[in-house]
Amino acid sequence: MQDKFPKIKVVFSAMFLVVSFGALFFSYILVNNKNESFQNSQAKLVTDAQRREETQQLERLVNTLEGERILIDSHFAKSSDVVPFLDKLEEMASLVSVEAEVSSVDVTKDNKTLTVGIKASGRFESLYKFLVLLENSPYELSFLLMDIQRSGGEELNPVNKDVEWQGTFKVRLLTFLP
């Protein structure tokens, strides 16, 4: 009976060893698969974080460029909307206390150039400042006609600085987009 006892122990021990190795091998494969899955998830997370950062950088760049685009657009007048340009002319006149009105607006048939006639009145100094503002406006202008005359038949008196002057300007807008 003693002969059977060690054989049974050895058989059970061998079976236990095989089952333990099988469980260990199964656990190793399971942990290895989880590790690969974790590494793939981590790589995807890093890739997603990089894409998110790139997207944020692009959004910041677009926001920065938007301000610059608005600034650039403010120097051009579009054929579909010349009102901001005409408003800017009147705004410049009011800055220097000149009464100005747009007397004519002419767009060529090919929509490539815009010619504007402006009649202005005020003191000579104010008309001169208005002329300087036109020359330095954000829009690129070409002067076709400029005529400044004293209005009425008043005599030139150096003491009287309130003499009214009339100015006629005809300008071509060079920064005009069809």
C-alpha cells in the first residue's frame, strides 16, 4: 500500500504542476494582451492629445489672422459695398470741422475703378487738414481734381480767419475690389 501512495502523490503533484503551469501560461497571455491593449490605448491618447493641441494652435492662428484680415479688408472697398468707404470720407471731414458731401460716385463698367467727387466747405486750415487726411487715408487714393477757392466776394483780410472756403475734390480709389 505504501507503493501506491507515493505514485498517487506524484501523479497528483504532476497534474497540479501541469494545471498550475497552464494557469500561469493563461494568466501570462491575458496580462500580455491587456498590456498591448493598454499600450495601444496610451498611444491613441497621445495621438489624440497631439491632434487636440494642433487644433488649438490652428484656432489661435486663425483668430490672430482674423484680426489681420479685418485690418487688411479695411484698406479695400468692395464694389458690392462702397458705403463704408463713403462713410469714412465723411468721418474724416467731421474730424477737422469741414462740411463735406459726396457729390458723385462713378464705378466703371468693368467694376475695376471707383471715382468719387467730394464738395467740402470750411475754413482754409480745415480744408487743408481734410486734404491731408485724404492723402493719408487707409484707402489708397489718386487725386484727379483738387480745387480750393474762397467762397463769396469777401476781401482777403488777414485778421478775418473765419472766411469760408470751398473745396472740390475728385479722387479715384485704387484699392477697389470688383
